[in-house]
Amino acid sequence: MKRKRGGENGMTASIAKAGPIAKSAPWIALAGTALLALGCSQGTETAAPQGMAVRSAVETAPADLQLLCAAEAAKVYEAPSEKILPLSSQRSGTASYDVELDVAGKRARCTIDESGTAITVVDA
């Protein structure tokens, strides 16, 4: 509903009367902001890891040592280097690593020291 109001100079201005929705708009905005803030604060919780999701703290061999083992296995097994894949590795001593390899479908284990010298390459 519109009312007309006269001014000093005889000009009229149109004033729109606010309805119930327009009057409650600030409250709706405030409630929306509060819900948004509540939702954002709920994301800070972290779930406890499940038993199977925890990785063990095994020190793996650096990639260059794993590749050196694969190259040594290619010589020992007379297999093309593209058929040899490092599968896993772990520290086996204070200065050496064991690297498990797939050599054209067969399993092999290479022991290599930190300087890159292959100590052994054997069937796994």
C-alpha cells in the first residue's frame, strides 16, 4: 500500500509500506550468518584413524637406489630393464636397504648399500 505525502513545496513523494517479509529480512540474514558460522566451526574436528588406516613407520630406500637395484637385477636375470619393477623396500641395516623386485613376473630381492653398491640379488 502506498501513501502520498506532501512536502513544503507542494511536491508529493511516494512511500512504500514495508510488508512482514521486509521487516523480518534482517533477522533472516542474521540467522543465516549464524548457521553459516556454526557450520564452518564444525569442520575443525578430526576423526581418529582406524586400525588398518595407520601406516607403519618403515624407512624406504631412496628411488635412485631402487632403480640401481633394478638395473643390477636386469644384468643378473638377463632381462630387459623395462620388465623389472621395484615393488617395495625397507632399511635392512645401518647402511643398507632391501628392495623387492618384480623381474618379468618373478620375485627377487636386492640388497644395496647407501653408496649404491648392490650387495646381493637373489630370488625372493
